[in-house]
Amino acid sequence: MNMIKVPSRFQSTQPNQRYSTNFSPPDGMETCFISSCQAVMREIKSVCCNNANDYSDFKDSGGTFIAFGGLAKPELPNIRKRFVLFIRQREHQLQHSERAEGHSRQRRRAALDNGECPLFKGNGRTPSKRLSSSKFIPLPRYKQAQRSTKTSATMSSTKIAIAGFTGRMSQLITDALLQNHPRVEIHGIARNVDKIDPKYRDSSRIRIFQSDATDLAALRKGLAGTSVCICAYLGDGRLMIDGQKLLIDACVAEGVERYIASDWSLDFSGLGYGDLPSKDPMKHVADYLDQQSGIKGVHLLNGAFTEVLYSAVIGYCDVKNKTFTYYGSGDYILDATTMKDAAAYTAEVAVDHSAVGYIHVAGDSKSAKDLAAIFAKVYGIQLSVQNAGSLENLRENMTVARRNNPQDMRKWIGSHYQYWMAQEKTRMVNIQNSRYPRVKPSSVEDFLRKHTVESAASAYFSA
Ligand SMILES: NC(=O)c1ccc[n+]([C@@H]2O[C@H](COP(=O)([O-])OP(=O)(O)OC[C@H]3O[C@@H](n4cnc5c(N)ncnc54)[C@H](OP(=O)(O)O)[C@@H]3O)[C@@H](O)[C@H]2O)c1
């Protein structure tokens, strides 16, 4: 029997309060979620019902509750995670709703006059009406306007360090910061400053610092005075683990408040060490950040880069032979975000002082089968779609390939990605795109329309 555990501040046995976990599932059921708020229950149902063999609704003086049975054991932690994330987001929204209710009409009018409150222009709707009628509610837009006003007010003092400044993600993040946040200053830290594009070297808003990833003193010079450090390293395990740990140490020594880790990944938090070896460093770094008291970790997770979806690295699509090969049902959903959009989100997160922990974004979420269909729609090329077996077959194949070629990752990393991307626990479950409305992410179809067949397959390498 599994009672869901949620933080105590959400727990309640009072009928008029919103969340309660103080129920035991009825006989034969494994898990139950309880809330007196119908919207919460609807959301929980939509999240969980695909995963359960059976569920029942109950009513009680304490509220409605749903009990689920037949949940596969490995899915339970993921469902719990979703539930807790959902509750956190819901509580956040309710707080905004309550605050919004407390706003006087004049204050709203003043906000309108300042152009801060487009939601209320002319339509006379109140935030509470909007919130209560919405199933899953983004922050009210006037609140977002307040958020961005606050951000610009604090921007004069926002200095952002970017380590691995010669990399592609670094450059895209820098472009987004320069374009959208005129008062941000950037400290670009690179091991080889000669590689830096002169347009960045010559910018009055960028200061360049040369430092090896192993040079604590030089790293500290680059970080001094900054409040956020974005790490965009990409390299071997020593760089991604030891290099990032040293960078975090340097951040702590310089009083940097937040560290955005070099992730831009599927959600690795539910993976075990060794499951997907390229994610092990991210797990080490996340653990290391958790141990620090002087700095907050930020993990911007975006699924795959859209640029790799049709590449030989992952191995679904072989554009030369016009085949598309997948395992399992092919109906599982894959999250993807272009590098440019992931960078734009990172820039927004970097200037948003409240952004900490795991932040999910996604440019698009499509099934493996959809990827073949979108390709046919955009290019008019019908791929020969082949099912290569079950996900269990894929797991066996990838395990054998890895065992036979432990040092040659190219022989098995694509199949590992295919397998783990198909698992629900690596998905973006709490997508926060609406928190950063400035970013208008591209769909997979948008991405393909900007590419030829060949360049769609090689986009990651030519980015
Ligand atoms: N979700 C996905 O599908 C996906 C796919 C690929 C990558 N990613 C993520 O994207 C991020 C970076 O990708 P990217 O394409 O921007 O990488 P990139 O262009 O290869 O840039 C890597 C950066 O790391 C620096 N670097 C490498 N080795 C170093 C060392 N020993 N010491 C100091 N600096 C070193 C490089 O400096 P030099 O220029 O001097 O070499 C460069 O600045 C990573 O976090 C990765 O996990 C995600």
C-alpha cells in the first residue's frame, strides 16, 4: 500500500483546505491522491490514469479522492514526483490568485495604464475568474509583467558568468542575453580566448577571462562580481564532473548565488548511475550542488535538442536510405527543444532570480511515429517506417552492444538514448514554458521547415 508523501505544508485533513494525504487507499488499491479541489483531481487523473489498470473515485466529507490500482511498481516514484510537482505549481498559482484577489481596482487600473496588465485590457475579467475556469493555469499575465519589471529593475546589477564561452550553447545564450536583456553584463570564461568571435570580444557588455577548467584562481577572477554562473562545458567525465565541481567551488568562494549546470538534457534525476552514462556527470553535479549551502543549483531540462532527433546519433532516421526505425509502440512521447530555444530559456532563467532547481521546458512533444509523419508532411518523402522489436529487445541489444564495445560509445549511445527517451521518467512533466513568454519555441515541424533533408540530419554538428 502506497500513501503518497507530500510536503507537510500541503497536507490537511480540514474539509475546506486544499490538499490532504491523510487517507489510506481502500482495499485492493495501492495509491490514493486526495484533494477537495476538483481541478487538482482532474489533473491528477489525467496524469495517472494512463499508468493505472484501475481507478475509482470516492467522495467523503474530507473531499474527493481517487485510488489507483495496478500501477506498475517502477512507475510509482515518477507519478509521485509528478504529483508533488503539480501540487507545487498549483499552490504557486493559488497564491497568485489570492494575491490578485487582494489587488484593489485602482491598482489594477494603474497597472493597466502602465501597460503592465494586458490580460485585463477591455475585457473586465478578474484573475480569479480566469484561474478558476482554467484547468492548468499559467501565471496570470499581469503577474508576468510584474515579474519582468522586477527583473529589469534588478538587471543593472546582473552580471552573468558563462564558462565554456567558446561553445555553441554559450554563444546562443550570449546572443539571447545581449538582445533581450540590455542591462546584463557577461563575463565570458574560456580556456582559449583566441577562439572567441570578435563580435563578442569587442562588445562593451562582455568581459573576457582566460582560464583552464582546473585553475581555481583564474576561475574566481572570471566569477568575481557575478550573481549567476552558466556552465556550458562539453567534454570528458573529468571536465563534466571535476571541472564543474571546481567551478562550483569557485562560485561559492566568490559568493555567486546560482549555478546553471551544463545539462540541457532529458530528465536524468530518475535515472540510476550507469543507466545512461552521458548523464552520470549531471547526476554527480546535481548531488554536489545539493550538498552546498552557499549556492543554488539550476538544471534547465529540455528533452533532446531538436537538432539531434533526425541525426544518426540517435538512429531513428536514416535519411540516405529513407528509413525510420523505432522500438516498442512508437507512441511514447519524446520532448525536444532547439538549441536556440533552449539557450533563450537559459537566458531568461539566468535573469530570473527565483528560478532554482529543475526547470522543464519543451519546444515540442511528439511520439516517435509522429516524427516520421512530420518528416513526410514537410518534405513529401514517405520514410519506410520499421518496427525493430519491443523496448525489451532494444534494452537487450543496447546492453550487448555496450558490453562488446565498452570504450566505443558511438556503437551504443544512440540505442541508449532511444531506450531512455521512451521511458516516462525522463520526460518533461512540469513544463514551464509559460513562465518565460518571451521565448516562442519552435515545433519539430518549424525546425524541419528551416532545413533541407540533409541539413536536418546534420543540424547538431553544423549548429
Ligand atoms: N539534449 C541534447 O540533445 C544535447 C545534445 C548535445 C549536447 N547537449 C548539452 O549541450 C551542452 C553544451 O553543448 P555545446 O554544443 O554548446 O558544446 P560545444 O560547442 O562543444 O562547447 C563546449 C565548451 O566546452 C569547452 N571545453 C571543452 N573541453 C574543455 C576543457 N578541458 N576545459 C575547459 N573548457 C573545455 C569548449 O572549449 P573549447 O572551445 O576551447 O574546446 C567549449 O567552450 C552540454 O551541456 C550538453 O550536455 C545536449
